[in-house]
Amino acid sequence: MKTTFTKFTGYCLVIGSVLMILTMVLHPAGGDLKHIIKISNVLIISHSIGILSMHFVLFGFYGLSENLLTKNRLSYLGFAFIIFSLIAGMMAASINGLILPMFASKFSTESGKNLETVKLIISYGSKFNKAMDYIFISGYSIAMFIWSFIIIQTSKLPRWIGFYGFILLAFVIIGFIVEFNFISVWGFRIYIFGIVSWILFTGISMIRPTSQHK
């Protein structure tokens, strides 16, 4: 039977998944300075929900790491990757969803050289945000690979979840090969919805009694 801790962290993964889906549904497309100011409230709300989801997901993945623990403790390596991945995600969400709209609203009346400076700062923030997105995607993908490998090897969760993780990773690798833009609004949504499905299935499997996995 599942322990209370495993079930609780499974629920955290489910809650985090739902919040991540809500974040991407609310997440608007970017634009120029005026458009950013216009959608500032939606940006702040959607990214705040995204940041909140990371707390549930992180604790849920801690439970997953404990549940998949083996003698070599490889599952903790996956947890290490996910920590840095979520830190990068939090920084990206903070910059793009909290700092950017507040900064744009405060300096929207600037003109001339001052306006160009504001645009330059916003451009720098956008480049930094993209770098954090790549770190998030890379870190999460590696963590999912590690956990999927352990699931297939040990059958501590349904093995199809491990194979499903490998299928998702195969699409990510193909995407990078064909130079698919994962950090565009729609590209990032596609990636997030993919990994959220894996998180959701994993969380549900951690909640269900072990006998139902057979």
C-alpha cells in the first residue's frame, strides 16, 4: 500500500499540474511596450500562478525521488536537475510576468533616448528570459529521463509512464534537431502541456494503491 507521504506528494504533483495548465491557458502572447502595459494584469496573474505551481511540483518531485530510491540513489540526481530547472523557471516567470509589466508601466511615458534605453533594458530582459527557458527545458528533460529510466528498470510505478517519458523526450530531441522554437509562446506551451501530462500521470500513479499498478 502507498504511504501517506507518497500519496500526499502525488496530490501535490496533480495540483501543480493543474496550476501549470491554468498558467499556460491564461498566458497571453507578448508584443510591444504598449501591448505589454495593456496585458500587464493578465501577465502578473498568470505568472504568479505559475510560480505557485512550482512549489507543489518541487515537493511532489521530492516524493517521487523518495519513491524511486534505489541503492545508487540515482533518483536524487534527477531531483538535483529539477531544482535548478525550477529555479530557472521561477526567474523567467518573475522577469517576464512580474518585473517586465511593472517596469513597462512605470517608464511608459519616457521618450527620445530614455525610451530607447527602456526598450534596450526590456530587450536584455527578454534575452535573459530565453536563457532561463532553455535551462528549464534542459534540466527538466534530463530529470524526466532519469526518472523514466528508473521507472522502467524497477517497476516502482507503472512502466508505461517511463516509456511515455522517453517518447516525450524523443519529440523534444527531434524538435531541437529540426530547430523548432521551444521558447516561443506556442512552442513553450506545447512543451509545457507535454511535460504536464507526464507529471499528472505520475502524480495519479503515486496516489493509487500499489496493487492497481499491476
